[in-house]
Amino acid sequence: MADADNRVVVNVGGIRHETYKATLKKIPATRLSRLTEALANYDPILNEYFFDRHPGVFAQVRPSVLTPHPCIQAPFSEIPKSHHKIILRFR
């Protein structure tokens, strides 16, 4: 799969975040792990998914969710429990 085909743009409350589909698949049972172009929140013109959520709240968990860095990418069970409720809001 080409790198461009694997990239995903997630717009949370007007703030755009770019990551990879493979990174999102590592967060099971969330909306972020099940993104498809058939979803109502996908904008084909902008090629992004929009979530009407507070961007400041999402910024708190962004490193645990979107960053494809080996030190930060962790199974959901290893993400700090203080972030679980915030991550699950994106189901």
C-alpha cells in the first residue's frame, strides 16, 4: 500500500491531525479504528474525517492515539487509564 493511501486526516473540532490507518487499527473498539469512506463524517473533497468534539480534549490523548512512535504506540490496555474515557468518546 502506498504511503499516501495509508495516511488519514482526522479533523477534531477544526484542528487537523494526520496519522496512518495502521496506527488507528491498534485502538480496538473505537470509531477511529473503524474509519471508512462510507461514514457520514468523511468529506471526500477535503479527504478527511470530521469529529465534532472539543479539540483541546483530543489534544490531551493525541500522543496516545495518533502518533506512530514506538514509545507511544501501545495497546489500549497500556494507555493510562486517565485517558480511556476520552479515547472512548471517539467511538
